[in-house]
Amino acid sequence: MSWWTPELAAIVWAMFQALVILLGAVLLGAALTVVERRLLGLWQDRHGPNRVGPFGTMQLVADMLKIFFKEDWIPPFADRPLFVLAPIIAFASLLLSFVIIPITPGWGVADMHIGLLFFFAMAGVNVYAVLLGGWSSGNKYALLGAMRASAQTLSYEVFMGLSLMGVVALAGSFNMRDIVNAQEGFWFIIPQFFGFATFFIAGVAVTHRHPFDQPEAEQELADGYHVEYSGMKFGMFFIGEYVGMVLISALIVTLFFGGWHGPWLPPILWFALKTGFFLVLFILLRAALPRPRYDRVMNFGWKVCLPLTLINLLATGAVMLLIGS
Amino acid sequence: MELAFYLSSLVAVLATVGVITGTNPVHAIVYLIVSLIAVALVFFALGAPFAGALEIIVYAGAIMVLFVFVVMMLNLHPDAEREQTWTHPRYWLGPSVLALVLLAALVALLGQGGVGETIDGELLTAKAVGMTLFGPWLMVVELSAILLLAALVTASHVGRRSNPLRNNENRGGTP
């Protein structure tokens, strides 16, 4: 076995890790669609999907079969190339962001030193999925949804970046592994509580989850930017939203809750438990909160969250200078 | 590294040609976004991932979104006939000749500089960029901060409501 060199083994192992993380993210996103409906049923005192298989566990298979075999219709008035491109951007940009997340000390895809900036870049590209999808549909409700979505996402991305700069300053690095390692003693949620609060709000808004699902407000916009989509193209938007949820939860865990750190249990279990907690929190938000009016959402972002992140960054810098000197 | 540099440069050039020759405004903007991402990849290949990431975040992620926004609001349609008159040689011949002269000067200068630097994939970290910006170039950072502040004040002045009281009267007293 002369061709089986250590370098080749390292490459194969890295590719295996990347594949497992990719499949894990997609499958978790798909499974969440059913988990969310069951949990919503529980919290809203109704049954939820409970017919397929024991306790409705096979609902996911039924949904997948349906979505694969549905007619994939492109409206004749749509802009064909962009109509096809939009769901690909929605899905791919979020999945690519998983590259930077370190799951355990040994597991993770890429160890880039610009780590966090890569996520911001992908979040920036993700805006185009909604914008192009809404425009290329040739439908006024879709266009209105896309307009709202891009305005909301742009506003919330501004302070999403700023809210994490406190963490970056404390860890002294954009690299996600360095950030996790810096949380060995205490989690960053303690010194960076306002950073966490604003990042969580921005994360919910950027993934268009309730209560920030303005772009797809059913009552006003008949589903917003993906109203013309069907079949697997809709599926990519739909699963993409849940993949975004997984991504934001994993990022919160990595940045504020010490990543894989924790007593007794193995690192992978700690990471999964913490991420699961935030996924359930996302779903609980949807079950508990009504959707605010659109202008209130924008006002809240610009007039409350942005100043809060700026003050947080200023205070973090001041305290670090005081302690350091 | 060199292969990545030349490939992404080629993509950038082709995408930019697509911006100019396309007749559909939204398609042209998508080409421009691709071009910007290709330029970001050029930065990555040159060993400046910080600049590359900022290129995507600032240009592709923020500025181009506003472009797309405006073009969508204007509801422009593909207009091949009008574009035909714009691409008449009369309009582009002069600038092209001038640009060619510049290109010749650039090539001559590059030829004079000896072997020069090659792409070695040395990593320029965010820390190094920050140390340079807030060390020798602090003045430039502060000047651009003042410029941005002036732009902010101007934007809020242009965007403000002229007189809230009079606006209410014009709307017939509705709250």
C-alpha cells in the first residue's frame, strides 16, 4: 500500500468529516420541519402531524416523497435563469457557512483565520436568494415580499456584525477555534450579554423566522417571495430556512456558550445539547409571539438594537483597556 | 495559488463583459456581483483573505443589494434597441484608445521593474491589516471617518421630513 500516504489519509479523513457535517446539517434541517410541527402542536394544545408511523415519526418521509414527486412548475412570466438560481443561492450560502463551525476539538471542516467574516460574507450573499427569487417570479406579492425581506435583512445585518465584535475583541481573533478556546474558563455570554441578545434577535431576523417573518407574512403577502415556487425549488427555500436555524443555533453556541466545553459529557454531546436547546427556543418563539408590524420591526432594529451594540462595543473596549493597563 | 488567481481573474473579466453587453438590467447586476466575488477570490489567491472577505461583505453583500433594490423598484425592461445606439463605436472608440495607451504604459512599467514579486500565498492576517491601518495610516482612517460622518449628516438631512406640522395639515388632519 505505497499510495496510502499519511497526506492522502488526512485528505480522505477531512473529506469524510466535511461530508458528515454537510449531511448532518441537511438532515437535521429536514427533520426539524416535522419536529417543529409536533412541538407547535404540543404548545398550542392540538395534535400536530401524528398519523404517519408511530407518533408521526414517518411524516418526514411522506413530506419528502411528496415534495420530490410534485410538478416543478416555472411560471411562463418568470425570468427563468434567475428563478432557478435563487433557491440554489438560498440553500448553498447557508450550507457553506457550516464550514467554519468547530464541532469538537477534532471535528470541523475549515480552520480559517477569517472564520467569522466568512459567515458574514455568506449571510450577505444569502440576501440575493430572496431578492432575485421575488423579482424573477414576476408577481407583485413576491416582489413586495422580496422588498421587505431585503430591507429587513440589510438593517439587521448591520448590527449583527457589530454585536459579534465584542466577542472578537475578547478572544482576539476571528478564528472560531480560538474563540471557543478562549471560553475555557467562562462563557462569553457573561461579559457579552448584550452582544448575545442582539445577535440572537438579528439571527432570527436574518433567517426570516417568526416573529420576523415579514417577507412571507401569509395574511398580507400570500407567502411573499416564494409564492410562485413549487416542488423541490420550494423545498430548497423551505429546508434552507431550517438549515439557517441550525446554523444560527450552532453559531450562538460556539460564540457565546463555550462550544464543546462542559463537564462530564463528551464534547460532541455538549455541542449537540446546546444547539438543540436553541433550536427548541427558535420554535418556542414561533409558538409564543405574534408578528409585529413591519415599520415597528425596522424601528426596533435601527433605534434600539444598533445603538445597543455600539454601546456594548464601546464598553467592552473600555473595560478591556482598563483591565489590560 | 497561481492557477486560482488566473482563473478568478478570467471570471472577473468575463463577468464584467457580461455587465456591459447584457440588455437586461437585473441580469447585468447579477454579472456585476459575480465579478465582485471573483475579485474577492483574487484577493484570497494573493494571500489577503481579510480584504477578500471585506470585498464580499461590503460590495457584494451591502452595496450591490441597494443596486438590485433600486433596479427592481424602477421596473426596468430589457431594451435592446436603445442599447444598440449606446454601443455605437463613436461612443467607445475614444475612451478605449486612451485606455490602451494607459495599458501600454502599465505593461512598460511592469517590464522595467525586473522579475518583481510572484504570488507566494503568504497570509496577510486581519491583525496585520489593523496594525497598519491604525499605525502609519491613522490619519487616512480618521479622514475617511470624517467623510463618512459628513455623508451620514447629509443623508439624514435629505431624508428628513420637511415639517411634521405642515405634513399633518396636508393630509387633512388625519393622525
